[in-house]
Amino acid sequence: TGLMSSECLGNLLRITLSAEYFEGKYLTFSVVDQSGVAWELDEAMASQCGYSITYSNWSNIEFRASALSCHSHLEKDVFTVTIQIKSSLTPDMKNVRTHLKNASCPYSLCSTRELLCESNYMEVSVRREVPQTVKDFVQDEPEDWTFAFPEAKAQGASIWQIVFHQPEEKKALLVSDAWSAGYGLNTTDTRVLLRIPHTAASIQLFEVDPFLQAQGITFSAVRSSMFYKQRWMILMVDTSVACPVDGVDYTNKTIIWTVPKYIQPLSTATTSFKDVLVEAGVDLCKLSAKEMASRKYVLLNDLNAITVKIPIGAEGGYYKTSVSNGQHGAKYTINLFLEHQWEDNKWGLTKHTIIKEIETPFEQVELVIMNNSNLSARLMNVTVGMFLPDVELVNLTVAGATVAVPEAVQHGYRTYEIKYANGSKAYVIQVPFDAPSIKKEYMKVDMRAYTLNVTLAFITHPTSDTFSVPVIAVSAVKDAVLPSARGFCDGRNLHLVITHGNVDQNWLPFISDWNLTPEAAQKYNYSLRDNGTHLAISVPFLSSHLNYEVFHTSGIKASLHLTLKDGNTLANRRDFSVSCRFSPSALIQCLPNGTVVITAVKVAGIADLDTSLLVLRDRRCKPSLVTEKTATFKFNVNTCGTSRKFNSTTMTYENDVLYFRPGNDTPVYQLKFACLYAVKQTVDVQYESKKNPPPSIKPGFGSLDLSMKLFKEKSYSEPYQKLEYPVVKYLREALYFEVELLQPKDERLELNLDDCWATNSQSQDSLPQWPILINGCENSKDSYRTVLHKVDYSLRVKFPQHLKRFEVMMFTFVQGTTLLQE
């Protein structure tokens, strides 16, 4: 059929399968005998019976059969072989299609001895024109020789046994034993044939040194003698055979194949040697001297050896893909053959045919990745190549997930194969810019970088080697939309509303070097909301993260500076700020009972100002609450050096918040404030007398949510975080503890501490123990007594009665003079 073609090449038949039809299919080969029985071939049977199956030119499949193969039909110098091929698209060989091919070739064995070196076996065929009788042999009774070797049923001669000559012994095998051991044997009226697989146990390796060099050329050889019956005689014939294993060198981009002429097992007992013919070719086709010259081949026939030189990459061979340690590369392959005929005084004419597939060493091939992205269509378009035809793209790995090529389209990836006239090909990968797997990064101004990061996995045919190619392609597009912001203020807060762009998905808000996370915002009573399109931030006027400028009668200027940073590199991307003037009244509370609460702020221009050192006119009056940028004072109008003025309607109390540098009595910071109270004021009060029962306390049970925190300073402004534990302290260094009632938030409740104690382990019941508070009071036996600190109202503390604070000096447990450790 048109799916297969046949050629006669000497005493070999070659059937070539159509690559276009059979490529990618699962195949089985069978040989059909004269009875119509199909014998399925495996490697062992093929090498025993004279068949070989090879791949050439990437996907071409060749079937070769020897003239005296097991199932060939020989008639009138013509041998016929019938093969059956089953093909299927699945490895389970379902829905097979069966193809038959029958081919005949002329059979001509003119030489006394013919030697064939095939890719998977060695074959020797010997003719004896005048059989010699083995003396003293007497046959007692007839034997059924045809049962000894089935292929000899119709022949006039039958093999009896074969003897292998090995260095340590001679080993004789009957026909049935030799067949079971994998050897192929056959006879005709005039010839005896022995076929030996390259894996046979009787094979010996030896070296032939035609140039008397340090290292010779290795041959694979079998020395054997075959005894066979012809009529009433037992005849013996030498069936030794040898084939070169190596002899190939690679020098200056040239293949040099050397074959010695005088091979010991084939030249035993010979005294004269004469060349008759030396020919070479490619793919079993002989080449003339002119054809070889046009291809720059060189054939040298020297006294001791035959040398063939082939430029790597020359016509007649082909490159095939190779993989080494996962790297993509190529090897140049050429299927050479050499025919050498000579005459000697022992054998007469010998023909030695050697089929040699030569493959050059692995050479890495760099692949080219071209980015041809279509910016207007917003499409990544990447070409990867060049590949030889024996390579196939099988899957893609995107963001850690591997998908087969047919499924990749579901992830937005389309793949195309481009074939070129010289047989090479490339693959095109297309994916939209907006695909989830495309990484988008802000570059500068209005530019965004779109990055394709995909790994392509390939397989080679027919070897099924695999390799992968990482593809990273970047396209710069002018489509960046930066975030914008607007700011405003109300009576007590600064607000910043940021409208997201298309580049700030992983940008983080920072105030100075402080990352404004939802947890951090909650800690400082800030508001942080993000609905996907807008990020809204609200910060109270009195905040440690604001900047304050010089006071004026119109108020104080507070500024919030916010930076958006890259979430990966923390590089600054955008800066926003909002500034507002607040009335001085925002800093002061004049309570009706004569208590004044004033908050002083650190202003720009006095960088070294320590808010904890701010004082009132009476320098003994110090702040009750201190942060990095604020200090809060709480006092009565009749204390701390407060002055008082009267007029007809109001009574005014005045004081100053002052800051003195050490050794200087002139303040560098002065905040004047005043509280005005009306002298006369009428207030309507509704009063109703009612006898209420005396208050009583009833014991009860309920759920309370408590927390205990360790703070860094006496100001109780910054607690230790989880990642900072364990906290390392030196002996007699202060530890600041705060116990807080978190739930319920009922102002009628007050938290009281009864007993507090320390242990040497995390178990509260372990021993030893040391009391820190006893019945709410410090331990009188302690050398360094616990100090209870007053809790005042602040922005963080809404219910001072819900908190208790105490200070403990660092200590350790000892027994005698020994430190106790857990």
C-alpha cells in the first residue's frame, strides 16, 4: 500500500513506513510465515531471526529483514517476506488497524563466506562446494533431523550441533539448545547460517590495532564451528564472525570511522590476502566516488585499514534532538555501511558488510525566545525555537500548576506550532495581558511591566526524553494609572481618601516607617477602610504620628504624611499628605469642677524636644501621659502656678506649658492656655426627692474578659509584641505591668487586684512562688516593693477604673547561693 514502501539492498529487504501516517501511533510488528501464521516480534525474536526495526530521519520507521530470516520464503533465488503491522492511537491497542506488506528481493550469495553486522545481530553464511566426510562416523539408526530445527524441514541438509570456542573451554549445543539460547540457525542446499544476537553469552571482545597504537579498535566476535548432516555424512564448517564495536573518533567537526582489514577470528590459518572490493554508502545505498566527493566524504583504503571520513552535518545524515541532564541539545546521526570483499587461500571470497549507525556526542543547543507582543491587542506573543521535528510540546507550568497543551486554553494560553521548509519548527505562546497569571508591576511614570513566566515541557520522539524550557518575557506598556488622593479635616480628625489606580494592588500604606496595618490602626484608635476602589484613613488630631507646626492665634497646624510603598521591595511609590489648622480649644478641656486637661504637642523646629520633660509654671507639675509627640497634663486650676483674673462676667485661669533645655532657664517652648468660667450662670435643675434603698453588694458570677500586658516604659504607651518575647531584663530593672478589664465595658464596674504572684515556670501553681501583691497591696517583705501607678483618662483609656498598673523590679529565684532555672 501507499503507507509502506520496499527496497532491495543486496541480501536485505527494507520496508519503510510512512511517517505522516504512522507518526504518533502505537505499533506492533509481526512476520507472517508460509502457513499464514503471524509471529509478533519482540527484541529477542528480531535479533534471533534476522529482523531489525530502526528509526531514521526523526520519525521514519524502517523494517529490515535478512534474506535467510526465519520466516522468509526462498524460491529460485528470490526471497519473500510478509509483515503485518497493527496500529492504534492508544497503548492498549484498541481499535487497531491492520496493514499487510508483501515484498520480494533477489537472493544472490556468490561468496564462499558472507558476514553481516546489523544493528542488533551478527550473521555468518558459509558455502561448502565439496563436503568432507568426518572419519570414523557411523550412524546406527535413522534420525528425524527435521524435528531438530523447524526451519530446515524442506532442506536436504540439517544442522546437528554447534561448538563455541571460548578461552576457557569449548561449549557444544544441540540445535534445540542453541535455539533456546537465542541463536538463529538455518540451512539451504548449499549454505549454513548462524545468527548471533549482540547480547549472546558466547560473544567475546578483543582489540585489533591496525596502526600499532596504544589503544586498538574493539571487536565483538564469536568463534564457532557448526556440524551438520548431509545425506549420510557429518560435515563441519567454521562459522566464526566478528563486528566492530567502536573505531569512531570525532576530530575537527569530522567523523572518522576506522575498520581494520585483518581480523583474527576471520583470518585464522590464512597466508595470503587480496582486496577485491571496498565500497561505502549511506542508508544501505552505495555511493559512487563522485557522489562521495560532492558530499565531501572521504574513503581511504590503506594497507591495514579502511577509513571513512564524514563532515558533521553533511548530506546523508541528520540531526536529532538529544537531552543531557535536562538540557536541550542535538546529535548528528548518520547510518553508514561498509562492504569489504577479499580473497584468501582458506576461504576464497569473503564479503563483510557492516551497518554502522554513528551518533556524535551531545552538543547543547541554545534556544531563542522572541517577544513579539501585540501592545494594541494587549496580547503577549512569545516564540520559542528552533526545534527539530522530533520535539513535541506536551504541557505548560503556570504559577506552579501544570496543564496539558489542550487544557491550557482554559487558562488563557494558546499554543501554535510553526513549521519551516527545512523541517525545523517553533512554538508560539499567546496569552492576554490581563490573564491572572501575568504579573503586573509598576515601572515609572505611566509605564507598567507585564511579565509572562511559564515553563514549557517537551518530549522527544521516539526516545521519549523530556526537557523543559523556562520562558520569561517582559512587555512595557503605557497604561499605568497611579493612585490619587484628597484630604479634609473635621473638628477632631484628619482624613485622607485614596482612589486606587491599577498599579497599587500590593502597595502598603506607611506613616513614616510605620506600616499602617488594620491591627496597628485599631491599636491607636485610627480608622482604616478599603472597599477595593478607595482607601480611607482617619487619624485623630492628637496623635503620635502627626506633625505639628508653630502655633498661631488662629490655631495649630497638624499634618498627616502618608507614603505608599511597594509590598515586595518597600520602595517608595507615592506620597500624600493632608494639613489642617485646629482651634487651640482642641488642646484643652476646662471641666466644671475646676479640673484642666491640656495636651501639649511637639512642634517642628525643636527636634530634640523630650515631651516627658515638659512642665507647667510650677515645674513640679509634670505630664500624666506622655507619647513621642504629646504630653497631657491634668490638674486643678488652683495648683501648678495657675494665675486667675476677674472681670464683670468671667473668671480666667491661665498657665503655660514650658520646655527648658538642661542648664538654661529660658524656655525654648511655651504654650499659653486659659480657662474661662462665667461668674454668673443660671442653670435649671430638676430635682425630685426619693428615698432609695441603701446600696448593697451581692455576690454573683459572670464572664469577664481580662488581659495583662508588659509595657516598655513608665508611660504605658507601647506594649511588647508577641514577636519580642521572651523579654530580656537585668536584675532590678523595672517591669511595667497593666491589667485591663476588656469586657464588659460597663463604667459601673471597677477592676481590683487581690493577689498577684510570680513562679519559676509557666504553671501558675508551680513552686517556688513569690507574692507581688497581697490583698491588693505591695508585699511588705519585699526588698524592692511593688509600685502601684495611677491610671488617668486618655485617648486610649476611656474607663480608668477598668485598668490597674504596677511596677516590679526584675528578680530571680535562688536557693542558697544557687540560681533556680526551669
